Amino acid sequence: MKKKDSGDKVKGSDYKDWRLGISKSRINKAKRLLLMDDENIEAIVRGRCKEKATKSKGRHSVFDLKSDKGGSLLFDYLIVTNKRVIFWVRGVFNSSSDAFEISDIKSVEQQRGIMWGSIVLNIYGKTEHFYEIDIRQSKMIRDLIRKKISHSINQHSGNIVMSQEVDPVSQIEKLAGLHEKGLITDDEFMKKKKELLDKI
């Protein structure tokens, strides 16, 4: 009797079944071929990758297969890492990947059909579409990407505030300008200048 695979839960991940039925060998191949050294897989799902997103919902018809990036024989994979979202497109004779930095993704949308869901990424006005995903998995992927987008925005805005606060010399120069124009008193200028000099 074979021992059941534990699922290799990603440390610190909120998503217990992050592999979602993908074989360990496929995950190892994705890590070897697609990931950078400091990158970790947080979720991976299989489905199909469309060349250009449409607004139709759920499962697509046979007539839509001509716009699949990889073809109709092998599944493609959507991989969410700690830094990027990767579409790993697999064909019979070759494969390719499209990787999108989390900071470049402006929004993510989940479309739902009866059995299948899809994910649409908006990247600077261009849409990337990944479909034929189990509805629950598509919701989980959407929520994970949204969480990462939100974290990226908060981190970026925090860096802007930090860079503005870090430079006390430029703040002293601005204070001096206000003092020269008579907008602040001598006491206010000296008090604030002392505070800023203590930061250096």
C-alpha cells in the first residue's frame, strides 16, 4: 500500500492544497524550467491559455480552440509565485511561458460557467486569459492574486513614504526656504531643524 502524498504545503501559505492535483514531477519540472532562484510556487492549476481574452463565461466552445496558445492536447498551467504569475503553455512539440510581475498586474477577474471558471489578468490594458479551471480553484487563484496585488501596492506606497521620510537634509532645506519666506518662526525652524538633525 502506497503512502499518501502530504501535498508539500508551502510554508506560510494560506492555501492548504496549493498543488491542486498536479503531479510532483510536473511541479519539479516547472521549478527547474520557469522559476528564478529566489522564487517559490504558491499555487498551480491546470487549464488552457487563450491568446486573447474574450468576455464569454466559463467553458469555451470547440471553435475557440484555434486561439489557444498551446493547443488542445496538453494542459497548460497557471503558476502563482511569490513574485510573478506565470502562464506555462505546453504544446506537443514545444512549450513557452509568459511571466507577469505582480506589480504589473492591474486587476484580476474570475469568470464563471456551470463547471469551469476562468481567470482574466489586466496588464497595462492588455488582457491575458486562462480558462477551463475548476470554479473553486479559479476563485482561490483570483483571491491569491488580488491579495498579492494589494500587498504590492501597499509595499510600493510604503517605499515612497519611506524615501520621503529618509532624507532629513532635503527637509531641512525646505524648512529653510519656509523660514526665509517668513512662513515659520525662528523658534519653529530651530525646533524642527534639531529634530531632523537628530535623525542624521
